[in-house]
Amino acid sequence: MRSRQPRAMTRRRRGSLSKQFLSRYFQAVHDKLDADALLYNKEISHAGLKGALNEMAIADVIRDFLPRRFGVETNALIIDRHGNTSKECDIVIYDDERFPKYFRKVFPIELVHAVIEVKTTLTAQEAAKATEALLSVNMLDFRPALTPYWMTRTVEQKLLHHPPLCGVFAYRSDARAFETFAKWFAWDLVNSGTTLEHSEIRNYLIGALDQGMINMASGDGYVFRWAAISGEGSEANAIDKRMLDQDVRIDPAKSLFYFLERLWVRLSSHSLHPGFDIRTYMDEELGVVVELPSL
């Protein structure tokens, strides 16, 4: 009589997922994203429209990836309660669960989790433009005006409110070496903008599919740099680059995975203050109402 154990092991083996399932899934996500970008870049001659479509393509990927409590909007503005406005932002990630949508394409900064600039081809000049746009967000007053009730709760419960995470996503770069790509984004970025207090953290996340990722945070003062080196299973889609004076092959699907994974890690710890009140954005006329006595 044959033992049932081998058959049981065979059934489990046939019903299990490969350890490479996640890699293959993100390869498929990247292939779809890359196909969309190639189509837009090849068939559409208008640079502005081409860029907008590429922004929408990665925004759709981010929207599908993040939990539903995060809203994702393209081509939007960020404002603060003093009337200051950012430059137009390619992608805005905002709180879509606790607060109503007070404006369309315009977001009070107190409701914003992250801002991402999208580049079809990242160059030194385009990196400078992206940095300028992100600095326009960092110059806004991100701290909500709090009532005495919320001020007391903030002190007692140590409630935090962080400025928006600033990101750059590039489909490709014209940098041959990872070090060149990394030099386009200096550490000084995390110290530029409104003054931070000890409990507030400013984050920068920069990713290029043909390079890898850079992550800077004011809290720890350390810059993480990952080059997405290709493995044996992804050689067919690898991109030839240089790193540390050596030839390397970059896996763009791995770059996409780590950018999305690190985006989620940062967003999961990003705090928006619950004491935000839209009335701090009212002008004098909007704030005047007449209360009638009981009829």
C-alpha cells in the first residue's frame, strides 16, 4: 500500500504560489506602465499632453497600490490658510477618509500626505524643476490653526502633524551612473522650507526606473540609496548603467516595487492632525451668518 503522505505533499506543492510570484507580479505592473509610456511618447508629439498622460499612468498604479483611505489626484494645487499657493503638482496624495473634498484640484495642505513630481526623462535640469516645485510646497504653512481644545489634546496625547512627503518619480534618466543621479538631489532639501520642530519630519523619496531610489528624512539625518540591481530572472528587461565605477544592470520592475513599497512605508507613519478646521480658510464674508431665534 502506498503512503498518502507523498500525495498530500504533492497537492500542497501544486496548490502553492511560487516564491517569485511578487517579482513576476511587479514585472507585469511595470510592463503595463512601460507600454503605456512608450505609446504616449511615440504617438503623441505634444510634450505637455505626453507628460500629463505619463503622470496619469503612474498615478493609476499608485491609486491601485495604496489603501482606499488615500486619495490620488493629478495636476492639482496646494494652498495654506494664509492664502499662499504651491506650483502645480503632478500628483497629490491626500486624506480621502476623514475629511470632505472642500475644493476640486485644490487641497488645503493640512489634508495632504504627499506630493510627487513625475518626469518622463529625468535630467539635471528636470531634477532642478522638480525640486523647485517641491520647495514651493515646503514653503507653505503646514501646521493647522488649533482651537484651545485641540491644543490641549495635542499636548496631552502628543499628536503629530508632519509636512507632506515630497517625491520624484522618473520613467528614465539620462544619467549613466547612479552617483550622477544621486547628486541631483542634495541633502539640503530636507532643511529647505518652513522651520521644523523636533517632532516633525520632512521626507524626500526619489525614484527612477533605470536607476533605483533615494530616501532622505530629516528625523535621522541619513540618506538611503538603493540601486535596483537585476537578478538572473530579470536579465531580459535589464538596463545597462554604472555604479561605483563598475558596469551594472538595473531591473526597472524592482525599481518600481521599491519606490511603491517605500512610499507606503512612509505614508503609513505620516500623521495629519485631527484638529483641522476648514473655517480657518474662510474669508470674513463667508464666516458671517445670521442665527434666527426659535420660530
